[in-house]
Amino acid sequence: MKNLLPVETLLAELGAFGKLPKNNVFHREWTQENQEQDFKTALNSPLFALHKTSDVNDIESIQIDDARRVLRLKRQIASWIVEYAELIGGVEWARLSHQSEIQEKAELIATQSLETKAEILRLQRRIVKRFIDGRRNYFEREQSASFDEIEAMAKEKREIFIIIKFMDEAPHIRATLKSLVNQKSIDMERVVIVAVDNNSTDGSDKIVKLVIAENTSRARIIYTNQPISGGGSAARFGVDRIISTIYEMCLHDNDWERLERAIIAVSDGDTVYHPQLLADNVAILNTDSTVDGVMPFLTYKYTAALRLFAKYTSRFSEDLRPHANCAKAVAVPVDLSTIEAYIQIPRHQRRVIDDETIELIIIDREGVETIRIVKLNNRDALGRKFAALIDNEGHLAYVLSNRTIVLDEAPVSGTDAALVYLENDSVKEDEKWRWHAVIGHDLFLSWAFEEMGLPEESIFPDTSDALKMFRVWSFAVGGQHQLKKPDLNIVTGTDYQSGRVLQAVGNVIRLGPAHAYSETEIDRLIKMIRNFAKGQSVFYGETRSSNVERASGLYLHMTRIQNAVENEVRNFSEDFFREVVFPERIIFPLRWILQNAVRFYAHKEPCARDIVEQRVLNTIFSPETVVQIKQKWITETTIATIRSVEYINKQKQAEKTAEGIIKEHYREIMSFYKKTLQSFFDAYQIEPQHYSWLLEGVEQSRNALVEDLPRVHPSAVWQGKEFVIDNARGQVLKFYSSS
């Protein structure tokens, strides 16, 4: 046995291809089946039909064949590693008669694994080179030119590339960048952030350049502008240039394993990120070579949603910073650059002493408490009193007289302000269902996974531009692109397309943990609410359509009119939120959770059924209801049907089953909704008098699935004169309210 490589040595020689997680249980079976198919199953799928409407070069069939071969070979290495570890560490080694046979087999596995790694690298290099050549033949070469400083980035081991596509995002882009440069538990020297401007006219470019000038982190930040209109064009520009850059880095130092190891992520310019998100999601890729993509857990910004309530007043740092006397800022032993500050300055231990003073109890990382008496010695433009806090690094925060703390670096992230708002009795009685529609819905979704036990590993995630992350080689299979739709004659949704291509090919994409979430701006949310009121469909197609249809629906940039739309939505009645908005919105997470559970349950692996039964069905339903669901909805016949339909139709089949469960057991599901929010409030030590009235009667809310919505094609919106549109940019410039 002395001639055999220890497992650790073999894994080291395999590098990025020798990564296997200890807990390897999540959805695999359908994607693995897909990997075995002929290229036509991808090219002819509805997922690729979207790609064919895009302004990019076609994906060659050999690109799909090569990608699927890479996926199969990576799986083969993974299975060999398991077998190798069992051979050289197994009890049979002690049996002298089998020693030479076992040694011969182990040596063969080690040799085959290393040879297979070399073949994978050859194929990945070919995939990336073919992708770059295709782009350069289709577009001008400048559209996929590599960035400068190849040698420096290779030497610095820059292997995490984040593209932020933006157009006219002045209200949001600074927070997006700051939430990324203030990421924790990751070596920022590995990170490159590429901010891709799509011809902004509102000063967004100046904000980005100022953040670059102020940047003290080890991350590189690059600004560039994409002259071709469309958010997808901006994302495509950034992705193509990064892929070219990484390819040049490999040519420079001959480290072709970088194509597997390096990661490209894409973000919108209005989304902020939990400080652990980058580290936690990158770790999934770094510990499992058979996963090629990770999608962060996504919610809307809670603090932004507060703008839809009547008593709301601005809580943004830009409104407070100009009025803060930093010379009188109170020093605190807390990192104020991220929302982790709310853990150390807990909301329930902030006490108003009088009109001029607030007491803060600060808890350090060792659990030691100190008290700070804070004088409210500043006034903002509205006359509100506040105090400034400062940490050791010079980061600022602001304490308002109502106990709200606004972090200067991450002003629109976290639940803290929303909870203070609730404790201050600022949610009026006639805003109960508004609260559930725009706050409770997202709290329920994230807390159900974070603390109630629903399993992220059972989810087949969508791939929107909320920091979706892919390995470089896999991104190069099809790349990002700008989706168009002929019957709309306008730029449409771009977010999902690169992920759809990878899912059609058979790449494994995982959902990141709920505790490390991303929060996006509420423009899409208010658009959705307005659709309900106006009988329109201007966001991801129809509200109850499939995820592919939603991805190809009409998507328009609306930062220019966001305030006006918010004002309109703010005036919608409580009856409308109770009868329409909340019932329609809650369908989204319920269908998503249950159709994923049904698909996962249909896997052959017994552990998949165990996970669904123990962590989904038993979590949501009573034991008696679980029996009924298994007898009626997820029978062996149901499972056989899901198993027999082609890959692209498995979700549709599972969604039908999920909708049947929701229709029949809606009240019990809503009892789980109530139980989840109760758990959240208890965990955050909210006194019952502040929330108990919110939870009364939620079980009796309208079950919207029992009624069909009228089908509305997005193009119907443009038959009137309600909107002024810049078609080339896909941007609403103005709208005329019909109210």
C-alpha cells in the first residue's frame, strides 16, 4: 500500500475536479438524465427557443455535445474518488489475499482520474475558445475584448468576477457596490467587480466612479460602458469581456484549471447582498466539482417596501449624511459597514430615554455588553433628531429618535427598520393586508427555509440576475444575451437566459442558503401590484404563467417612473390588498416550494423522499393531511408520470400537483404561514401586542388558485397612450395614471 497515493494527495492532484461535499444530497437525477441526451433535446427545448430570439450568435451543436461530455466526465471522477477512498481505506485491505488486486484497481482509478482531468481541461478550453470566436465573428472585436492587466490579475489570483449591469440606477447603484466591497469571510483580493453602464443619463456613472475612487478594499473595480442598448446587452458585454480576460490569463500562465475554478457572477444595479453571501455561495462551488452554478436566495428590500405605507418617512443615508456632525459621532466597537451591526446593537435593547437621548446596549462578539448613551444632536431636512455613530474604520451609522438605525454603507438592507416600524405601531389597521403583501410574504419565504426547516437542497432554482454565479467554462457554453420578442417589438426580459441554457444542457445549479440572502429593489413588486389593479401584464408575462413564460414576458426598466408608480400603489385600498394582491402573491412561493418538493420526491434516491416528507410535508401539514396528500396527490402514479415526461415538462407536471395540493389544503398551508411569522417575531423578540393583530384571520384569506385570472398578453399594454417608451433602451420615460 505504500505505493498508493493517499486520498488527500490524489484530491490535491485533481485540484478543482477533486472536490466532493460531505453532504451530497440535492437534486441531481433529472439534470444527470439530461446530460446523457442528444444535443437536439437542448436545441429543441423551450429554454433554447428563448435564446433563438436573442441578438447573439447561435449555439453550435458541438458546444452542447462538448459541455455534456464535460459534465459526464466530472461525474465519473466524483464516483471514482468515492470508490478509491473505499478501496484504500476499506477493511478488505487487511485481507492479504486481496491486497494486490485492490492495489491494482486503486492504481487504475488514480491514473484514469488524472487522465480524465486532462481530457476535461482540453474540452473546457475548446468550449471557451469556440465561444470567444463565435462572439468575435458576430460582433465587433471590441465587444469581447479582454480587460487590461492580465499579468497582474493572474498573479493576484483574481478568480471571482462580478458583473453589475446598470442603466439609470442612481438611487441604488452605490448601495449595490458597497454591499459587494464589504463582503466578509472571503479574500477580496480574489475579486474583480466590473460595473457595466448601459448609457446612463442620470449620473449613475459618476456615482460608480466615485465609489471606485473611495474603494479601500482589495477588490478591483472596473467601470466600462456598453453602447448597445438593453440590460441583456450590458450583461453580455461584461460576461464576454471577462471570459476573454480569463482565457488570456490562462494563456499567460498556462493554468487552464482556472476555467473550472474561476467564477463569473451577474448582478442588477439595484440589488444588495448579505455580507456572507459571496463567501457562502462561492463555497458551494469550491466544495463540489459537480455543481456549476449557484443562485442566491432572493427577497425584496424590506426597507424599500416601507415606502408603500402611509406613515413612512425617508430613512436613507443620503438624506441624513449631509446633516450629520461627524465630529460629535459616538464611537462604537461595532463594524457598521454591514447589517451584522444590527446583531451587535440589537433593536430590542435600544431604549428611548427622552426626546434628546437614546440608550444603546452593544453586544461584542464575546457576548459582553456595554452601554452607550447617545445624544440626538443632529437634525435632518425634515427636522428629525438623530445621532451619528462611527466605528474604528470610519464607517458611519445614524440613530433616529424612533430607534431606527440607518447604516451608511448598506442603507436599504435587512429587516431591522421594518421591525422598528412595526414596534412603533406605524402600520395602520387598514394596512394589515398591505403589510402581508409586501413585507410578510418575503419574511415568510426566507424564514421558512432559514429556521422552519424547508430544505434548499430540494429546490431547482431559477437563474435571475441577482448575483447568479457560474463557473467560467459553463458560462461559455451559451453566455449571457439580450432577449427580444418579435410580437412586442421591444427589448424584453434578459435575466434568466444564460441560466436557462445551462439547465437545458444539464448543468447542476443550486440554491444558496436562505440566511445569506440578496435583496432587490421593489420596482418589480410595484409593477406586479399595478398589473393586478389595471388588468395588465408588464412584468414577466402573466402572473400565473410558467417560469419560462415569465422570463420571456415584457420587461421594462422603470427607475424614471418608480416614484410615480409607488405613489399610485400607495393609494390602493386595503380591500384590494386583501382580496387580490396578497392572495395572488402568496401563490408564487407556495407553488415554488411545493412543485420543487414534488419533483424532488420523484427521485429514485430514498433519501429524497425522506427529505420531502420530514422537512416539507411534516413541516407544513398535520400527520393526517400528509397521509391524504400521499394517497391523492403524490401517489406512485404521480411519481411515474413525472419520471416519464421529458425534462422540460417535469416542472409543469409537478406544478399541476402542487396547485392541487394548494387548492385543497390552503387553510392549513396558511396556518403554516402564520406559524412561520410567529416564529420569526419570537426569534426577534417582538412583543405580541405589536403583531398579534396582523396574524388574526390569515387562514381565512382568499384562495386565489380556485379562480382563473383572465389571460392578458403583454402587448395589450401598448395599444393605449398610457406610457411613453424609449423602445431602444427598453425604458419607460413617463406614464399617465388612469386613476
